[in-house]
Amino acid sequence: MKKTGLIGGIVFGLAIVIVLIYLATCAVRVPVGYRGVVYSMNGGVTNETLSQGWHLTSPTKHVKNFTISNEQLLLTKDSREGSKENESFKVSTSDDASIAISFQMTYKFNDETLVDTYKRFKGMDGEDIVNNRVRAVLKSKISEVTTDYSMMNIYSGNRSEINEKITEYLDKAFEKEYGINVIDASIVDVHPDKQLQKTIDARVKAVQKKQQAQAEQETAKVEAETAKIQAQKDADVKKINAQAEADAKKIEAEAEAEANKVLSKSVTRQLIDMKLAEARLQHGWVEVNGANTVVTK
């Protein structure tokens, strides 16, 4: 009985060891935000993909993981911005300059084409593809966009427009070449060298002078237009005043004429004789004979 129990214990222990070995060799974990592509030891790729979590697979199969949630690639000058070291790089411009930039890209692998992506880059997982393939072509791909813009456009212009163009271009190119969707790609900073900075400063000063001259011209134009408007207003006021004065004189003349007309109609022979009689009663007779005047009462 003891011997039988011992054998049973050994068998049970061996079974546990075998299970543990199986789990160690066949259990795989797909991290959160990733999807795994299953491939066999002989190099064959199945159409099977695994979601995040633990899975049991055949000992002859392995899994390559690809991120299907948003990941960020940072290539910056300062480690505080995200890079481990100075990973800024230079891009070309339309005026034949070359300027260093810090860059970031938000991306994810297309879940629907993961198997095809793995077949294309056999032996690589998503991280390998980004680090060994995508990074290698970023400079040239971005330069294909920045060559449409001048150095000053990139340094201090409408960078949101440039970033939008870069995002669209990389998304189209990387979807086709690497099965990657680019969510956002941005030039986050520019790092001109000393000589280039002098050139930029000189251009900034020239632009500022031009803007100041334009502002002064615009001010002079506004002032001249204001003076013209004021002069026209003054002329209009004078014209109105002159017209008002002329109208007043006309009205006064018309009133006087009307009064004279009324007066002339009211002066009759009887009124004249009456006034003459009144005057004679008060002053007597007045006779004029040459230079001698005789008043007779």
C-alpha cells in the first residue's frame, strides 16, 4: 500500500511538472492595447490573431505583438521632452535651407491588416518595424512635405497647416508600406544652428521693418482719408450755411416786398388827404418859395 501510494505521488508530481512545463512553453500574454499574430516554428503564418490577455498555444507556435491602441513616437532634442537623447533631425525647405526639428507622431497598427503586415516584415513585431523601418525613413518622408515651405514658414509661420500636411502624407504612406495609421504628426519645435539663427533674425527684422512701414503707410492713408472726409464735411457745412443765409435773405426780401405791396394797396387818396389835413392842423401851412420857406399858422 505504501509503495502504491508513493508511486501515485510520484506520478501526480510528474503530472504537475508536465503541466507547468506546458504552461510555461505554451502560455503567452498579449499586453493591453496590443494584438498578437500567431506564427509557427517553421515560418508559416496563420490567419489567427490574439486579443489582449493570456492564451494557450501549441508549443510549435509563437506570437508577435502589434500595438492597436494609440502609441507615441518622440524624436526630440531635449530628453525632458520625451527622447532618451538628442534625436532631433534636419529637414529640407523650399529655400534650400536645412533646419533641425523635434518631432512627435501618434500612431497605431491597422488591426485588419496585421497578418499581411507580419508576412511583409517576417520576424518583426510592431516595435521592430517602428524602430528599424519607420524611424529610418521619417526624415526623408517629412522633407517631402517641408520642401513646399520656406525656412521662415517652418520657424514662425502657420505650423498647424504644415503639421496637418505631414499627418496626411505620413498616414497615406505608412498605411501602404507598414500597415500603420498615423493619427497625428507634428513638428513640436525647431532648432536652428548659430549661423541659421542669424539668418532668421535678419529676416525677422526685415519683416518687422516692412510691417512697420506698411503700418505707417496705412496710418498716413487713414489720416489723409480722414482729412479729406473732414474737408468735405466742412465744405458741406459752409454750403449749407450759405444756402440757409441766402434762403433767409430771400424770405426777408419776399416778406418786405409783400409788406410794401400790402401797404401800397392800403394808401388811398382819401388817406393822403386826411393825413395832410392832420398835419396842417398840427403844423399849419408850409409854403416853399425858392430858398425861403414860410410857415403860416
